[in-house]
Amino acid sequence: MADEKQRKTLDQRHRMSDLERLRHSCAHVMATAIARLWPDAQFAAGPPVEGGYYYDVELAHRISPDDFPVIEDEMKKVVKENQTFERAVVSREEAIEMAQKGRLAALGERDTPSTFKIDLLKDIPEDEEILLYKNGDFWDLCAGPHVGRTGNCKAFKLMSVASAFYKGDASNPQLQRIYGTCFKNKTLLQEHLERLEEAKKRDHRKLGREMGLFHFDEMVGQGLPLWKPKGGIIRRELQEFISGELDKQGYHQVFTPHIGKLDLYRTSGHFPFYEESQYPPFAEREALRKLGDEGCTCGELMNALRTGEVEGFLLKPMNCPHHIRIFDSDHHSYRDLPVRLAEFGTVYRWEQSGELGGLTRTRSFTQDDAHLFCTPEQLGDEIQGCLGLVKTVFGVLGMTEYTVRLSLRDPESDKYVGDPANWDKAEEALREAVRTLGVDYTEEPGEAAFYGPKIDFVVKDVIGREWQLGTVQVDYNLPERFDLSYVGADNRPHRPVMIHRAPFGSLERFCGLLIEHFEGKFPVWLAPEQVRVLPISEKHNQYAEGTVAALAEAGVRVKSDLGGDKIGAKIRLARMDRVPYMLVIGAREEESQNVSVRHRDRDDLGTMTLNDFVGQVCEEIRNRSL
RNA sequence: GCUCAUGUAGCUCAGAGGUAGAGCGCGUCCUUGGUAAGGACGAGGUCGCGGGUUCAAUUCCCGCCAUGAGCUCCA
């Protein structure tokens, strides 16, 4: 697996774009500057990444953003010196000798060897040649390629410093990772920095607070979102939208408790296998009392829960076991299949504290979950149905910026359960379905769940992080573990295949990305407040209230601003609240029984009768127009 | 979970070893104004929580909690 990844990066290096080549070269310029400032620096890897580059360094001095100007000044000198990037092919022995003398990723020989470079050398396959690059006195182990001269790195900036485990392994030491970016010229760099600033304004955490959509409360707990009334409206609208689609596609909605007996999860295999990422189980009161009387320790209690000696309950980390028990509560003939059970199911997972963030990663979240039980023959059609649903959902919301990932098993690994022949069938069924979908997709070997392959829809957030939203997963494992069966045409029992699917994935995460996608400017059907009525003076408050009543009667979410502000201020406020429609009401409107319509983005839409406006807005809501 | 940073009014932030300030928001009053900010006055803070150093801590030190970035993880 590590080799696989290593190989991939190597491949990518040889296929670098011009910009990546420039950024990769800038990483060397930065390393040169750091080596001048701190000669004891030990460098690991320094590749280009989306938006820039980084270089990992081990250094006694803790680099902070305060050091950036100093490093950048030194980098400017290196750029000004306009050193040539020279490529050298050396023997393995020569490379190792240089590394032993501390000569790699350094400006001269040192007392200490270039430890990380020695280790990286070991990872280069025997049949591959060893490449070094040098600029000035700075030699580095590097497959390249690079730009011609350091003078090409004209427009760069150091962005941030963080830490990263060496080779991405949490058991390895942590290095300081310094991020920078580089562009062909200063204008492009400036534009990039402005884009980043703009993007931050769309951050769902910022907008969520400003717009009063959700709240995280220290007293409630980390990663446990509270949906406020306005966010609640968005969530409810999304659920109603999905429910409508489910009805069309022959799903049955079910409701299940938020907890289940540990035995349920022992059978599914999730306990104690995923114990570390679950809220701890709780024992029955009687059992606790008895163990307490016996002077049992917490450790002993946990062990007893693990072995099943003491029965306990778990907050549900997923909905599948409950749905499986619903399926299994009836006898099924092949004529009944597929059975499609759906639920907006809230699940609880003990995510690592450092992983939590806004709505995108939480400890309680609600999946728009469903489990389909079908015959092996039905699998292909059912997958296509699921993918179609995901595509429909994304389409209605205008989310076109997604990538599709087909996650397959790693044929080398033994972590996967089930019959390889079934895996082949499932992978082929998914591949076939995603092709039919007509979108670009990437195949990712080794990314499958342990119980089956899957297709994920992935969307980026404002700072470029990728998040999995919609997912369709094939599962041969759980039907086996729960010994599910249906009666076939041959009157004999057969094992159904299960599909797990969720178009949104998690409502929390989806809403987070949706907020960023719309910049808080939701389409009318989703907007918490759809229309605001703005009387020009208090003389028209009564007519305004009548207008509000008429809209509310028609099912429109409407409010009025009856305060003493001037109309300009009221408009400003409504726009900042991102209300789609504003109705300006004054003497002229009251006289003619009309309303003046203004849109948050399209400005003045002219005057029309209240009835016409109600008709238009209701139509827009009904169609879920964008 | 790890590394680093941050935590001051509802929000955005300034500040200094001697118990606090701005803008916005909020409240009251004046203004009744035609398409992105009318005016006056006022209320609001145990300076995240708990220890320590000090005559004195919101400020310095330690621990915890929370948030952010990155890494690791994600059934």
C-alpha cells in the first residue's frame, strides 16, 4: 500500500504540469533558504500540492509565521542569484555516501547524516535510477523535474506551517510542514490570495453563525451540532425533498431507536472492532449494581461488556443493523425483492477531537440512509437506481462540482471479507453503473470498505478539502453475518445482497457544503425567510401586515420589517440576511394595491399585483428553481 | 489522538503586570424618510475554566476545556 502510493507520487512527478514544476522548484528554493538560516535542518519530502507546495523539515527551532519574512527574504536572495537547477544521475552507493556525510538537502557536508534522505533512498526500487538535483550548493535527492533557474520563482509566498507525521504514519515522528505557493507572476499570485480571502467569507461556520443556522455549544459537547430554527427549515426542506424522491422510487420509510443492544453490534461485527470510534457502551442498571457490589473496576466492566458477560447498549454508530432486523422480521420470497428501507437516521461516532470541524465532521449526524435487499440478479439495476437518485439530488441543488470515486479492493490485501467472486461481480456492477451515469470517475484500488466496494460523490469545501457526500455501497458481508435469506424460485433459501446508500451522506455535512455552495444565498424553496415586506414608513405598516398575511396564507415564509429605519437601511439589512425577495410598500403601492419587488441579486423587478407575486413565488418554490 | 496557534461585550477585533475599549448589533427616544447605513442617549464583560508566581494577574507560568490549521483516522 505504501509502495503503491510512493509509486503513484513518482509517476505524478514525471507528469508534472508547468505550474507544478515551478512550485516544486520553489520548494527547493525554500529549502535552500532554510538550510542557510538553520544548517541543522533535516528535510524529508517537498512536493507540489494543489494550490502550492510544501517541504517537511525536522528542526530544533520551531518555525512560526513570524519567521516567514526572514525565510522569504533569504528565498528572494536565492531567486536573485538565479542558480541553475542541475540534474545528476548517480549510483546508489554515491547517493548513500553523500547522504551519510549529511550532504543531501544541505549546502555542504555536515556532522550528521541526511537521515530522511537515507530512508527515502531505501524506498527507490533497485531498477530505478537515482536522481539528484542541485541549485547553487544545495544538493537534494529528487526525481524532478524542475524549471531552469531559481530566477523563475518570481512570485511566491509562505502560507502556513503545521505538522505532519513522517511518511504519513502516526507512529513516525512529526515534522514541521511549511506550506508555500508560487505563481508565474505577481498578478497571478495576488489573484490567488484574493480568491482565498473571498473563499473564507463563504465558510459555512462563519455563515452558519451570521445567519443563525446552527450552533455548537460547549455545554452540550464537542462535535454535537444544534440546529437553530432557520437551519431547521433548510434541513426539513431537504428531508421533504428526499422523501418525495423515495416515494417515487418504491422505498419504505422506517424509524428505529438511537440505541441497540451490544449483541446487535457484535453480530454486525462493529463492536468491539470499531470500539475506539464509538461512544463507550453503557451497561444495564442491574448488572452495574451487581458488579459495583463485587468491587469491580471500570476496566473489568469494559472487559465484561466486550465479552458479553454483561449486556449493555450502544449509541448506534450506523443504521444498518436495525434495518436488517426489520428485513429479517418477515419471511421474504424472491417476489418481494428488492426491499428498500429508508430512514433519516441519526448516528453517533466518537471522532478524534482533532478531526472535528464545523458541520463537515461531527460526532452526531443524520444520514439520509437506506438499505436495499435484493437478489444478485437485481444488483445492477438497483445500483443504477441509487446512483440516479444521487445525481438527481445533486442536479436539483445545482451542485455540479463533484467528483465520483469508485473504491475497489486492494487485491494484495487480506482485510476484505467475503468471496472474491462476489467482489468481482460487485465491482463490475458498480463500474457498469457509474459508466451508465455518464460522469467522469476515478478508480481507487484499496479504498473499498472491508465489506464491499462503493461509489462516492466527493465535493470540495471553501478551503479545498474533499468531503465524501453521497455514497452507494455493495455489501455481501452483513447478510452473511445476520444469516439473511429469501426463498428463491427453486423453493430453496438464498442469500440476498445488500446495498447501503445515502444521497446526501450526512445531512450535517451536506448542509455545510450547501451553505458554502450557495454562499448562504439559498434558492427560494430552501431559504429560511423567503420574502421580507418593507414598508417605507410606519404609515404603511398595516398594508404591509396584510401583505404578510396573504403570503403566509399561501405557505410562503415571510416576515416584515416594521422598524423606524429608512427604506435604504431596511433593504441593506434584508440583503445582508440573504432574503431572496423584498417587497417595498409605500403610498403608491397601497394606493394601487400593488407591491414593488426587489431581488437580493437582481435588484428592482418592478411593480406587480400581490396576487401575481404570490403566484410567481409559489411556482418558484414548487419547482425548486435555482 | 499528535504538533502549532488562538480564546477580551451577541458579532468582528484593539489593549496593557495596577480589576477594560472601538465598530457593528441590541434597548429607549427623536425622525416618517422611495430602493445598500438618519440622529441622540443607554444597557452589556468574573478578559474560556482551574491552579501557581506576585503587594497586585485578564496580562507571566502550569493544567484543563473549546476553536482553527495541518497530520493521522473515517464502518
